[in-house]
Amino acid sequence: MRLGPDVLRDPARASLCEWLHTDGLGGYASSTAVGLNTRRYHGLLVVATRPPVGRMVLLSKLEETLGVGGRRYDLGTNAYPGAIHPRGFEWAASFELDPLPTLTWEVEGGIFSRTVCRVHDEPLTAVAYRYDGAGSPVLELRPLLAYRDHHALQRENAAVRAAGDREGTDVVLRPYDGCPPLRLRLPGSTWIPDGLWYRAFEYERERERGLEFREDLFSPGVLRVELLPGRAVHLLASAGTLVPAVNAERLMAVERRRLRVCGGGGEGALPELRRAADAFIVRRGLAGRTIIAGYPWFADWGRDSMISLPGLCLATGRPDDARAVLAEYARHLDGGMIPNRFPDGGEEPEYNAVDAALWMVVAVGRYLEATADAGFVRMRMADAVASILAGYRDGTRHGIRMDDDGLIVQGEEGLQLTWMDARIGTECVTPRRGRAVEVQALWYNALLIGADVAREAAEPARAREWTALAGRARESFLRIFWSEERGYLADVVGADGQPDYALRPNQLYALGLPHALLPRDRALRVLDAVRRHLLTPVGLRTLSPEHPAYRGRYAGGPAERDAAYHQGTVWPFLAGAYFDAVTRVHGEAGKAEAREWLDGFAAHLEEAGLGTVSEVFDGDAPHAPGGAIAQAWSVGEILRVAVRTGWRPALDRR
């Protein structure tokens, strides 16, 4: 993937193209293509202090100044009130993900490049600089420190410790007590202490989100090094220890090779998606595995992990990671529920999702189908699956229980338990108490998958019970959810028995999950309604544009965005449910439809989060991307559909 000067020398356009490189611990490095930080989350060294949470932006950026040919070129690009300074974008020549992010500038007839690498499994960023041209240039690097929680902003303060300590070849910065030290190593360099505050950086994406958007950053000094043309120098920035023998060039080569292996070799959209999948699979604690829901601001969420697991782990040939994620969530099973969210501050997990545990059972079924690993399922997951089903049958938190009709009811005042969980203050934007359509589809599938698991575990009586309950649930579902007049399913049937026929995509799970609830004639009518009202080139709308509550733009402050989040906003992960349904109903013709849609969707990999998939898009054309720049279930479901339908990107077929 490559961007040229036509994009890079227009800071408004360049700032919309963001890159992300993660460390497998929850930390990352991220910025825009031209190095203009537009989010509080951008930084060269963002570390997870309690993997994968407790994230802090330590090193926001490095201000690069190149002295060559008797001139000094300030190559950074920053936004301040009413100005962009310096204007390094004016010399920008190219940006590439190959697969590491590399920005090049043209100066004095030569080429100067910077490649950033976040080292896997270490709180460490390596940056390579290289000059190809005449003369003996001098490079100055001024570190700009944020040293705060990645959700916060820094302000000039007197508490900062300005001095850096020399320890061998390293400069060690300890700006605040109780925070990790920052260790900088640039062989052959000179450290020049020069502590000062840079005031009022402006982050445009934060302004657009209706949040505080100005920050002050502290710089303790400057690293100066002479460059030899054609030879790279390597800076290491670490929140841990650096052994004397560590070789930055080798670390970068290893990471470049690892990413190419993750991509399955080759170039193009499909390898990019496989590499994107790797970003979300991270360590939890010392040995566990989990899935980050999205970058830059989400932690690991149970629902998101289970929906994305088949695409991120199974479609990419990573069954070991799938097993580890399933086992980690099974370890936190409580009352038939798995955590919906592990808070970013490391507090106790939150159990407030009606569907997350059912999605886990579906993930177990997909794991068994993909791997035929009955031993793991029997030994590690059978008890967990039985506990989930029993918990829902008998009743658990938040009014979640099986009713007399065999369907799952849920809800408490002021709580949002389905995936449509936005609230404004204490008001639920999409109240879905009662019987939510996708929860019934998940329950039905979980029961039948649970019966399969019970048979693997030599528990025939339990298998018969789950099968019988599934039969009762299906009979009730078809009776109370279907509208012959409308030709589609109710989105929710309230506790009072009243159906809500707002046309939403949730009903697709009754068609597309492994065990379908609807007969083919009804499925055809549902697909027709969904195709006409909800399908877009980038995913599915969450509400029909004909509904009076529809909101076509996901923009503004938190309240405005929450009001639109599930009221028309497009979610790309829903394409998984749609194309599961289409391929079940239409067979090979459905697969062809999916491949054609993916051909168009692939263009998104070259906007917003480069090489990955955004969280949401506007419901109205031209469907601008929004939310998190990299979302696990967006990547996972798109990747699962691509592999399942045999997609080869159009460029690969030429």
C-alpha cells in the first residue's frame, strides 16, 4: 500500500489516513501517514501497563530535523491554533505499509526515510532513519512526552522531572514518579539536555468528536547523530529494560517477517486483512489470550471476542490462539455468563451482555467444525457450554432466563444487554427488553451446538434435553416473531408481548447462523427487505432509512454519536450475518454476490485505518468511515466471509 505526494502534501487528506502497529500486549504505535497526530491516542510508544489494559501514551512523537546542504529541514507536522508548524508535509514524497509504516521526504535532491516498528511482546518501539543522497547530514530528534493515560490529555505542569540520566549508551527519562521510565538508545548520538514545554497541540479528530482537543507535551532534550548516506541508524524507545546486545535492525527484520507470515505471503487486500487480524490477538496477564475489540480506545470485550474469533483465528489458521481465547473466557465464566467487558483500568470484569455467552457457544461450534478437535472441546469446553445453557435455562443476572415458551427474556430498567447498547445519560437509545430476535437465534443455535458437545462428552441425556429445548424454542419463535404482512421478523417482542417491527439487521442471525430458524420461503422475503433497506457497499444499516428514528450521519459530540450509533449507522461486521444468510439461501450465487461486494469493499483498506477495517460508517452515502479505525469484529467477519466464499481480490485476478 502506497500514498504519494498528491495525498501527503495536503495535510487535510493525509490526516485522514492513519496507521497502526501493535505489540501483542495491548500497546501500539499509531499516527497519520504524514506524522500529524490528530488523536489523543496517537503515539510512537503507547504501552499496556497491565496487559492488555492500563494503556499509557509515553512517547507522543519525535520531532525530526535534518541538517543537510547548509540548510535545516524541520520534517515534523503539527497542528496548533490557527497554524500548522512545522510544515514537513511539504517535502513528503511517499508513505508505504510494507508491512511496516515508512514515510519518506525529498530534501536537497536526496531521500530521507523513517520506518516505525512496534516490537512484538515488548514495550518497545524501534525507528529506523536513512538518508540516500549527497553530503553528510546531521539528524536531530526531539522526543515529545505525554506520559498519561491514553484516554486523557496532558497539561503543562511543574511536577515534571526535566533531566534525563545517561546509563551507558542510553538516555533514561523519568518524568513522573510511579510511571514507567522511558529509555532511549541511538548509537553514536549525543544527548543535549534542553527541557521545555510545547503548548497547545490540536487534535482534529478529538475536536470532531466533541471532546477536549488541546494538549501540551514536554521535551527533555535533543538527540543528535551524524548520518552516513545509504546507512540506517536505529532509535530504540523502551518502557522496559534494554540489554546491551539488543540489535534494532534485527528486531525490525524479525517483525517484518512475522507480519508477512501472518499475511500468508504476497500482497493485496487478503494478506492485508490477515495481517490486520493479528493486531487484535493479545496477551491477557502472564499466559492468557484475548481479543482487543478495537483500536485505539477499546479493551477486550466478550461479545466482540466471540463474534470475531472465527475470522481472526480460524480463517487465518491460528487454532492455538482460538483455544487460548476460549479457555481464557471460560475461566471467567460466572452464573452462565462471560464478561462483556474488561475495564481499561483493570477493575473487575463486567457481566452485562445477554448474548456474549451464547456467542461463545457458537464460537465453540465453529472451532469444532474448523478443526475437528473434539478432545479440546470435550476436556476444556464441555462443562463451560453446559454451565452457560443451564444458567440461561434456570435464570441468571439482569432478568436473563428462559420463559415458559422456551425463549430467552432479558432486561432491567436502564440496562442495555444486547449489542445495541448505546445510552445517553440514563436513557437507552434502543430499548430492547423482552425477547430480542438475535438472542433467540443464538439460544437455538447454542442449544443444538450444546447437544453436539454433550454427545462428544458422552452425555446423551443432556444432549436430549438441549435438543428438546431447541425444538420448543423454534416453535415459539416462528409463532411470535414472523409478520406475514411485512415479510420479515420483529426485532424484539416486548415483555408485554408487543412486537417491534422496526426493520433492523438483527433478524439475519435467524437465517445465517449454523442452525437456521426460518424456512427458505420466509428467508427469501427477509433477505429482500434487508437488501432493499439496509445493505450498503460497506456493511448494513442498523435501521431502515424509512423509519422516523433513522439517523444517517454518525458525527458530533458523544450524545449525537450515541443517538445515531444503532439508529441507521452502518456496521461492516454485519456483512458476516448477511452473507451467511445469502449463501445459505442462494448457494453458489450467494457466494458470487459476496465476492462482488468484497471487490467494492476492498477500497476501504486504503482509507481511514490503512490496511484494516473501521468500526462504523455513516448510514447515508457516501458512507464516511467513523468510530475506531480498526475494529476486531469488522476485520474478523469480513475475513471470514472472504475465506468462506473463496474471494480473490479483483487486482489478484488480473
